Amino acid sequence: MSKRESFSCMVLDENLRLTLREVCVVCGVEETHVVKMVEEGIAEPVDPAAGGWEFSGIAVARIRTARRLQRDLHVNLAGAALALDLLDEIGRLGKLHE
């Protein structure tokens, strides 16, 4: 007998909006951890003054990447923020040479 596995995915782009609670579910983190990531500059809510926080798909991708850096490489939040900024810069430089 073979096991059936199911996978789900979500397309993350700048037009997607997720609430703080949805981000926590998608990324598997507590709200306090997302707040710390926002404080560290890893992700920013779309309109923080609007009441409840909403995040773009790009911010969700950054939170997921930061979480993987923490889990897999034991990087602290400051290190994850720096790594993400460097990865963004590499991406920008790569686009300049296309």
C-alpha cells in the first residue's frame, strides 16, 4: 500500500494580502514572532496605521525565508534580516546584468 501525500501551495505576489493571523498559519509562527520580525525590518505590514496588520505576498515570502534561516542555520533575527537584504541586493544586481 502506498501513502498518499497532499501538497498545497500559495502564489505569493505583491497583490496578495494576508492578515497577521493568516501569516502565522501559513508560516507556522506565533504572532509575537511576526511582531519581532517586523521590528527587525524583515517584513512590513502594508498599512500599519490602518488598524489590523496585513502583509503582502512578498512580505510573507520574506517571513518564511527568515524562519527557514532560523530553523535550519540557527541564524538570529538580525542575521536573518541581513541575509534577506543581501539576497535582495543580489537579485537586483542580477537584473541589472540581464
